Amino acid sequence: MEKEYYQELYSKCGDILSECFEEEYVSIMRKNHHYLLDINKWLEAIDGRYEKILLESACQEYQYSLLSLLQGQYRHSFMSLRLFFELTLSSIYFSSNEYEFRLWTRNEKDINWKQLVDKQKGVLSKSFIRVFFEDIADESVHFQTIAEKVYRECSEYVHGNAKTYELISNELKFSDEIFRVWHEKSTNIYFVVLFALCSRYLGVLDKVHVDKLESMITDELSHLSAIQAFFSSDLASETE
Amino acid sequence: MNDFFYRTEVIRTDEILNYFVETKEDRVIIDTLKSHNPVILIGSRGIGKSFLLRVAQRELELKFDESRILPIYITFHKSSLIHTNDPLQFQHWMLSRICSFIIRTLRKSGLLSIIPFSLSILAGSSDSKDYIKETPIEKISKEFENSWQAPDNQIDISSIPTIDKFKEAIEDLCQELNIKRIILFIDEAAHILIPEQQRQFFTLFRDLHNPFLTCNAAVYPGVTSYGETFQPIHDASMLTINRDIWAEDYISNMREIVEKQAESSIIKNIQQYGQNFATLAYAASGNPRLLLKTIDRAPKINSSQVNQVIREYYREDIWSEHSNLSDKYYGHKEIIDWGRRFIEEDILPTIKTKNDEYLQLDKKTSCFFWVHRDAPQAVVEALRLLSYTGIVNQHSSGIKGTRSEIGTRYMVNLGSLFSFEKTPAVSAFEIAKNISIKRMTEFGAQHPKYDSLTKIVPKLVEANVTDILNAQLVKPVAVLDITEWQKNKLIKLGLNTIGDVLRSTETTLRKAYYVGEKRARRMRNAAIAAVYEYLSG
């Protein structure tokens, strides 16, 4: 009996999934899935670094988030999306501190969001970014603001703030509005994540990997003069 | 869905500093507001007067234990609802409201563990039981505010103290409660189109000043009926809020103001379309509310949205507030309508044509015009009303024009100027960056453009407030300056007209699904504040 009950829910999830791939939404879905492929390219780029396992977990969490979204489990999709964000920034945070990373692997240190986005020492702070990619550091303040806001916005769905009840139905069914909200938040998170990864690694990666990442980065961040300069100097050295 | 705060009233005082983006000019104003000298703070709608008053209030509150200076914020935004037969109705109402707010602040601050005798003069009662509930003076204040519903009712004003008694009571109160000084921050102090209220206010303002009490007030640029005793500059420092839009940090300050309130998507879009944002910030001409409203309508900040919002908002919507004035205050209709025609048909096209030429020749651009000091009074009045809505700003007076004639330099709202561009997202930024103060279009003492106004000789009759009010109460909530989301919420709750909102309670608003107490209060505050503001001009 229980089996039938859950099979019924499962089939509803399947119906929702089908709706998500209808013509109206297919380009959004493609974009959402593409973010995952992009982050995978970063995994290749930082292969061999100890913090990679965190970025791997982050990717996995993003995949779960997307799956929950496709099945109409909206609150859970925001929960995983937020965790994806935390894990990505954590991988960058630990990349600069192996001691703390080892404490974390021994369960002697927790990941703390406030610490990740601390205005003085967090991974989006000017002082942190300056050390790895000085030219882009002046932009960090805006990304820091986006990070704080989008994290809080996801938390509203995770904690079930009153406003989110207006959007999320008690029934398992597709919602155009929430589907679009999720996409909006994932786009903003991806934007910050990409900036954070660029800030941390662009200066240290070898050319082969930089080349592979170039189009993904310029698609999103070419409005930043530091990014333009980085890739044009790259081009100049190639011509030489 | 982004739910911007268009008005300071919606932000709780203890949260105000979270939204504050300080500039050097702001700091000077705030420090002056906190000083001993009375200040009249002048600025158009949405420029940030209330916000600065609130910041000054909050900073003083946080330092109260040290400084023993007690800040009290009062708003007179209900002045349009006062309608009795009492010739000194505004003075009586304002004084009773000030007394009420002093009592309320003292009550909330916990300073009334022992009730000083002097308080009975302010409260209109020596019965200590009254302090727990509503004092007679608070009742009088409310009766005045409800007088629009029954203008013929007599209000018993015997409990209102005389000015001298009031001042004595303040002095005693300060000494008994170990308060060094009380600073009043009076918002919406003078109604733009009720000169009688303006006169009674400034007279009261001057009379109240004493070593234990400082009055500060925020007014619109068009407020000029000072009464017989008040002398501007001599009786108060007259400070005007003018954000220097060519200052190096102007764009980044405006951006920070938006970022404090906006959702992540908008901040991301601003980050991606920096120049489009700068265009909107210039268009707002230093007015945060105009900027928030245009961002609310163009949240993607891409070129097509920016082009559309500048063309629609600055060509149509910004004028609706101005034209509303002529609907409400019919006596001023000709002046108000002439002002609009003068700007839309003469000033803006002229400056636009000149700018097109200047830019082609790589020369500096303009957004200024100059009016001779001997221009007809009706013209000055029309410009005064235009500065209330911020379509025009008086930039500086005593400026020499051609042939050394003296006049006043005005700046037109940049958004209005940009709205004449085919694609503002492409051309407006260049215009804004190249503006020179030296370029201005001049209008002499007898310019033919004035003729259509001076021939009419408008009748400036002081309007019947009750008639105006009744006409406004039946207007739909669509006229209110709140977000679309808030309007839809009100309509869903069956609050279709201004009158419905004014008579509504928080309980009504809480009926909406999942709207909690805090949110209901915020929604009602936003709606009510918009109603008062709508009625105030």
C-alpha cells in the first residue's frame, strides 16, 4: 500500500519533469544544466589540488538541486542550491588554508557561511582576492553583495518564510513561477561562483586550462575590464 | 519581485542606519540637524529629507545616555485632513501633536518612572492614570486629524497649553528628567498648497525655540508663506538637499543605495550593465526615489528596458504628480499647466537641439536655463511648483546672464531631458558626462513665452479643503505612489479607493493569506504614507 502511495507521487514527479522540458522551458533547462558542465570544466582545471573534493561535492549537490526542481520538490531544490553555493565558496576558502581544510576533514571544523563571506577575510573580500588576482579585486564588493543577498533569498525558501508559502503549493505540482525564481537564483549564484573561481585560479592555471575556460568566462564576465585585459594579454602573448 | 522602500516612513527607526549611504553633504546636514541651531531642510519629493531626519534622530537616540539630548520625530503629513471652524486650527493641532509626541517618546524611553508635574501641562491632565492610556492632549490631536469626517464638530481646545506655558513645561521637564535638550524633527512640516498652514507653522516654529528645545523641519522647495514673524536665515539655517550629480562618487553612492534594497538579480544586472545603470542614476538627478522607481520598472537594466523606462517614466509618469496638483488645487491650474508646457514645449526641445549640436562639435552640453529676476511673479510661481516635484531644481540665484543681467539658474531633471533622445541608453550618458554649468538657455524679464500665462491672470483662491478631500477619497488606489505588487494586494483586500485605505485597519490587511503582523503593518504604513503624500500635494 505504501508502495502504491509513493509510486503515485513518483509518477507525479515524472509528469512535472516532462513539463519542465516543454518548449517554453527547454532553453532555461539547457542553461541550468550547462552551469553544471561549466563547473565540471573547473574540476578538470584544478585536478590534483586537495580542495577539489569540495568542488566535486558542490557539483553533486547542484545536480540534486536540479533534480529536485524537475520533480517539483521546490523547497529541497533551494536547500541543495544553497549548499552548492556554500561548498563552492568553501573549496576556495580551504584552497588558501590547508590546515583548516585538514581540520574540516577530521570533523573538527564546520563550514560557516559568515566566515566565507566575511567582508575582511572572506573569499569575496578585496583583501583575499587582491592576493590572487589583484586587478579584479575592486569589483569584489558588488559580488559580495550579490552573494549575501542571493544566499538570504534561498534561505527564505529553505526556512519556509511566509512569502514562500504564497508561491510553493502544498500539492506536488509544477509551478511556472517558482521554476523561474529558482533559475533566477541559480543564475545569480553561478555568476558569483564564476567570479570567485576566476579570482582565485585564473592567475595560477596553466594556459591549456585557461583556454578551455575562456568562452565560459567571457560569456558572463567580459564586462569586467580586468577580465578583458586578462584575455587580451593572453592573446597578445600568443601572437608573439 | 522586488519590493523597494520608496518612502522612509516604511523603514523602522532602528533599521534606518542599515540603509544609509553617507555622503559628505549628508554628514554636514545631519550634524547641523543634531546641533543647537534650528534648521529648515528643503528638498523636492523623494530626495531624502525624511531619511536624513531619521538618521539624525537615530544617531541621537543611540547616544542618549551620554549626551542626554532627546530626539523626537513628528510628521505633519495629516495637515490636509484638518478642517474645523477654528481660525487657529493648524496651530492648535500642531501644538497638540507636538505635546502628544513628546509624551509618547518619554513613555517609550522609560524616563517616566516618576511622572514629573510639568508633564501635566503637556498632557492636559494631572491624573497619572491618563499617562498609561490616552491623555487629553492626544485625544485633541486625534480629533483634529479626524475632523475631515465631520468639519462642523467643535473641538474642545481648553487643554492645549499656551506657547509660554508649553515652553516653561519643557524647561521644567528637562530639568526634572535630567534631559539637556529636546530636538524636534518635524517632517512634512508645511503643506505645499495650504498657505495658511504654512504661516501658522512658521510662526509656531519661531515661537517654540528656547535653550531646552530645538526645532528642525523638512519642507518642499515651494513653501514660501512664512507668516509675519518668521525670517528665513535669521530664525533658522535654511539647508537645501542637492546631490552633486557630477561628484566623483555620485554613481557609486546611488548604486549603493539601490544595492541595499535590491534583490540579487538586480544587483547582478547592475554589475553587468554598469553604464545603463549610470544613465538611470543621472536621469534621477540625485533623487533616490526616482532611481528606485525606474529600476523597479527596468529590473533587467538592459538597453531596451532603459530606453523604454526613460521614455515612459520621464515623459509621462513624472508629470502625473505635477498635473495631479492642478486636479486637486484648481485655483492653481493655469500656472501648473503653463509650467508643464513651458518645460515640455520650450525648455526641453531647445536644450535638446543645442546638445545635439554641441556633441557633434565635441563641445560641452547643457541642462540649465536662466530666468531674469524681474520675470513675472506667475512665472516664478510656476517654477516653484515644478521644483516641488523635482522636474526643475533651482540651481543658484544671483547669477549673471548676458549683458550682466541678474537672474536665477534652474536645472531641468536630466531624465526629462533624456526622454527626448531616441535611444537614451546610447546617447544620454555622453550628455550627462559633458554638462557644463556655464551653458544655459536664457529667458529675460519680458520673454514672449510668458505671455500666455500673464494674460490669463490666474485666480489664486485658497481652496476649500473639504471639497478637495472628498474628491480625493473616491479616487482609486491606482493613483498612489506604491509598487504594482502593493497596489494589487490592496485591491485583493477590497481596498479600492484612497478612502478605503485611510479607513482600513491592520486587521483588514492581515486577512491576506500569510501576511503576518509585521508585513501587514509595513504594507499599511506604505499605503497610508502614500495616501498622505498624495493628499499633501
